[in-house]
Amino acid sequence: MALKVLPPLIEDYQLILSDSKYKNEGTPSMIKVRQATRGDEEARNRLLAMVEKNFKADGSVSYLSDISFDDVEREEVFLTLAECNLANKDDGPLFRFKDNRIDMPRKEFTEAWCSLAYDIAAEISQCVKRCNVQWGLGGNA
């Protein structure tokens, strides 16, 4: 029998460092991260393809990109975060989900993501990279 394509695996993570630093004594802060699909990889790689290569008269080459490491990390989270129990300032969910995917306009997601303390965002990004080892554990996490 041929290989059967199954839904991507989903891994649970507790934000232990963030809970400890911010003295969360209530419900543990949890996220679920989905393994990236081929489509997720292509969407992420589109960011990395936005590089301009310039050949100079002296034979040197320079590269120009408007994409930062933060842009790539935010895209990785957008593409693979499947669930999260973090609340916004009004005690509503920080992110909305449907079928194990972010279900909110990208601009709204970016605003919510950028409202996080840097270390909380870094811990989430690190979990995303643990679940998607092809993206490496380097960078800011």
C-alpha cells in the first residue's frame, strides 16, 4: 500500500521560562505547534527569495533584502502555531485559531505578536523551531 498522507503532527509546549519570569501561578501558558507542510515551507521560503543581487563593475556582488530575522520568525509562528492560551489585555485570546491554524488577518496577527514581551515571543519561536527542526534553533531564540 502506498504512503498515506496524514495531517501534520502537533506538539504541545509549556512556556516554562515565561511563566517563571512573569510569576504565572495560574493555568500554565501553553502552545501547540504544527509541523510545517510543504505549503508552509514554500510560504516561508518566499520571504527568503526577496533578495536583490547586484553585480558591480568591479566584479563584486552585493545583496539587498528588506527581510529581517524577525520577519522570518514571525512568519514561522504564523504558519505553524496551532493553539495558544495566552490572553490579550482584555482577557480575550491573543490569537484565534481554526483547524490548527491561525485564523485572523495577518495584520491583526502581527499586532498581537508585536505586543508580546520579547522573551515570550522568543520562547514561542524556539518551540516552533523545536517542532520544525529544518528551520534550525539558531537566530534570536
